Amino acid sequence: MFHRREVLRLVAGATAALQFPPRAFALDYPTKMVRVELTVAAGGTSDIITRMTSRALEARLGQTFLMENRPGAGGNLAADVVYRSPPDGYTLLSINKGGVLANLLYDNLSFDFLRDFAPVAGMATSSLVLLMHPSVPVKTFPEFLAYAKANPTKINYATPGISSDPHLCSELLKMMTGIQMAHVPYRGGALALTDLLSGNVQVMFSNLPVAEYIRSGKLIGLGTTGLGRNLELPELPPMANTVPGYEVDVWYAYVAHRNTPADIVEKLNREMRTVLADPKVVDGLKPLNAAPLLMTTAELEKLFRAEVEKWGKVIKFAKIKPE
């Protein structure tokens, strides 16, 4: 039989456990495999960066991070899996800008991104390069803008698909400069780059490794979308030098279900920032023209909301709607 004092002690212990389950959970997290849903197919920049950072998290946390590629529906298939999974930190979503903009692009989604997903940690950030086929009779970005204005039916631009970063970059440029270009979407950046090299399209925004093509004269680099110099092609000027205010950063981040315990989210954020300070990870990002995206969860939340505000105007201007 329990004595009264022992019963009171057990009740107090149980009450304390009920009051503080998230923190106790976070101290031991993770105790099993963590699934990472990716919105893209294997082999692309987003996939490579996610796998690189996840392997580093495995080493620090002692549990497997299992990658699951679910391309399709603009990344919404993967997002829906995470939205419907238990909010316990064992199912994460790897996203880029398109994930944040999902509700601006698609109707009747089961989730609202800003409401239903919590920022966890940044992975990497980079800029895009505006590439041009040498058949276009210009050499510089200002000359290209003048040519495009004078020849509104002669410029076709390639992208990896509707609502991709290169698509949004192109439509922002059209909105800010008044030039006309016809969109030619492909099923992936590699196919788009192949057609650009063949001269079937004239220009393309890309973050693929292209230095060899530019230095051999197969393509012309007109400028970069970031304000800083491109890591792979530091000789290229920012496009903002010609079009003030034109700035586009490409970024990659982890998110989780909004109801995931805050302590788990903060632990993942803290561990990821440690991972991104590792010189081996920093060096691994350089060939992808990427640098660590070191942000707190509050800073990521601010970034997400700023992206929705900025690109909502572009999506409305260009009437972008995935087929």
C-alpha cells in the first residue's frame, strides 16, 4: 500500500510531466528516425543542399534523417504530407521560395503556408545568373535591355517551370523594365539549359554551374540577381547596377508543422546553425554558388512574410497560374 505522502509525490510528478511535456521531449529529441520531405526531384541544387545539411545533422544528433523526394504540384504534395503528419518534429519539409508562395499560386490547398508551417532553420542562400545565347547581337545587360525593348517579339526565356525562381526573376525584370519576353517552361533546369545552349531560346536565369560555358563563349553572362558578387562568377556585375531595386536571392530552408513543440524547433535551429558554421559544410556549398543561411526562427518568419508581400505583386502583374 502507498502511504499518503508517496501518493502525493506521484501525483505531483505526474502533474509536472503534464505541464512540461514539450521541454522534456526536446531534451531527448530525436529518439528515432526523422523524415525529410523534399518538394523536388533528386539531383537538383535543393536536393543536394538538403542532403548535405541533413547528413551533418545526423552526425550531431545520432539519428537517421531519411530523404523522401515528392516532386509534383509545385511542391504541394510534399507539403501536404508534412501538414498531415503528427506535429512532433519527426517530419520536416525542405522548401525554397515556391513553398512560401503556394497559396498565392494554387487554389483550394488543404493548408495555409504562413498559418500552418513553422520556420525551423535556414540552409543556404545564393543568387541567379542571367544567361544569354551569343546569337543575340549584344554583350552587356544594358545593351540587352535596349535590344529587348526594340525587339519585343524576339526574346524567348527558358525556365525550369512555372512559378520557379527563374520564372519569378524573369517576370520581375519585365515588370520593372517594361521589356517583353515570351516564357518557355521546361521540366527542369537541365533541359532548359540544353535548349539555351542550342540557341532555341535566347535567355535564362540559372543557378546551375555555368562558368565553363561562359568562359568558353558558348553563353554570355549578363549579370547576377544578388547585390553581392556571384561566388562562381565574381566578374559579373549585379543587375541592380542597371535596374535599381532589382534584387532576388534564392534560398533553402526547413519548416515543420506549426504545432511542433517550440523547444524542438529551437533545438533544430541551434543545431543547424552549428552545422552551417562547419568549414566542411561551407566549402561544400561553394560549388553550388551558395553560402550558409544563418537565421533564427523569428528572422525566417520575417523573410517568409516579406517574400509573400514582394512576389504577390509580381504574380498578380504577370497573372502567373500553374497549369
